[in-house]
Amino acid sequence: MTEPTRHIPVLGQEAVELLAPRDGGVYVDATFGAGGYSRLILAVPGSRVIGIDRDRTAIAGGFDLVDRSAGRLTLVEDRFSHLAEVCAAQGAGLVDGVVMDVGVSSMQLDQSERGFSFRLDGPLDMRMGQSGPSAADVIAVASEAELANIIYIFGEERHSRAVARAIVAARAAAPIVTTRALADIVGKVVHAKPGEIHPATRTFQGVRIFVNAELDELHLALSAAERVLKPGGRLAVVSFHSLEDRIVKNFFNARGKTGGGSRHLPERDQAAPSFTILTKRPITAGSAELASNPRARSAKLRAGERSAAPAHAGDELPAWPTLDAVMGRR
């Protein structure tokens, strides 16, 4: 299958090389986006891809690639945490590889009407899917303490309390419904020096992650990938900030351990390693990719190969703020 390249995914070549697609293999592009990873996999004759994305716009944008793939690409609108159920519904209970590109896509950031970027004025939405509360809804009803927690935990913003106070004071005067309005509020209490990131960067990240439950989704998607991969199948994950990378690193480390035990978990009771770690250190973008795509500067790629051992028990989700808890009582 040949076609002009429309989108070059971050660390795409490296991720697909680690995935090692082959003729007859079935692969999951768990975060389809603009289809960059899928295109690279489909370049291997005889490979099949199941693409998943919760963003209906991304799915619609991939229809042309579906047509060009001659039946080798199937697109499904769903959360990537549901990838095991999606694979089963497509008749692929076990697959040969899974690739994930975690977080917001360039396509979403560049569309002002989606409300992801503080650099483009638009409605304060931030939803990756088509339903549920928007960022504006959360900003309107969350308490000052809840806002501070959301911005601190998910945005790693050390001025989170000041930001939360400023939001509560501003919304008392008028609803906060645009990205520019929120960015301006944050900019009054968070001051960046020349060369530093935009003052609103961490607040927008925190609210976006919270609205889309992104870290919970990642935890669940990693466990789902572990369950659907065949022995010898591979998982490659590209993440873009420390919270995501820490989850991926801990996942592989916990499932790649061999023996050792501890006083809490004797060696004889430790689950057999379900992955062989393929990246002892994360792979990062080279100078050529950074020159063409500055957004790659924070990207980290980690990968592992599935063993024949049973999947480990799913990890408990951390006890951090959830959308249901904040919005559910309203």
C-alpha cells in the first residue's frame, strides 16, 4: 500500500521497529489520531491493524486510509482502555502488537474549536470524545479545593492554590467559557520568565487530563494490552510528560521483574514476569526530529515483549480526583 505521508508520528519509526510488524500479524493502534502509526504498520504487506480512537473526528479522518488499506484497517470509535473488548469484537482475541501515543494529539491542539490550547481562543471544551462534562463545566462547579487538587496533581502546577483562588473569584463575576479567558486568569497569578513555558501550560494540562480521565485510561489500557498480547507480542508506548511516563515505566518494571522478592512479597509468591523490557532506558527524539517537530522534545518511548506467563492482576487506580466525584453530586 502506497500513499503520500500526511502525518509523521512522534518516534513513529522507532516505535514501529520495536513492534516488528510482519505479514499476517494483527496490531492495535490504540490511539489512532491522524493514523501515522497505522500507516507505518500497514506498509508491511499482509499486516492488519485495528485502530481505536475516542475522537469521532479522528475516526472520520481515517476513512480514506481504510479505503486504501484494502480491508486491512478497521477503525473503532471507543476509549483505548476498552481495547480488549474491541479486539474481541473484531475477532482478534489475541494480537501481535499494540502501540499507544498517549495524551492530546497535534490535530486536537491545532483546532481552536476543540478548546485544548491556550494559544488559540475557542470554547473551553477539551473533551477528546463527544460526550460528558467539558472543561468549562468543571471550571464552573468544582470547589476551590478541588480545582487546586486537579491543577496540582494532574498539571504539576506549584501555584495551584493561587490559580484556584483566581478562578473562583473570576467566575463569581462572569462564567469562564473560553480558553483565552482561562489563560488570562492564570497569567495574572503565574508569571513565567523569558524562555520558560507559557504560564497557563500546567493548568491547561491538569484540567485536560482530568476532563478526559487520561491517567486512569492509561492504567486500564496498559493492563488490557497485557491481556490481549500473544506470547512474543509487543507493546510500544510513547508518552509526553512525566506523569504518563511514570505510569508506563512502573507498569513495565512491575511486570518485568524476575525473582528477588521482598519481606512483603516472598519470591515464591511473586508473579512470573509477563514482559521482557526492550528499552532499558526510554528512547527519545533525535536532533533531526526535534528540528522538524518541537513537540517531540518531551516524548519518551518504552516497549516490552509479552512472555507466556499469565497477565498480572490489574493495578488499583490511584485515589486522585475523578470527574464523577466532582460532577456527580451536582
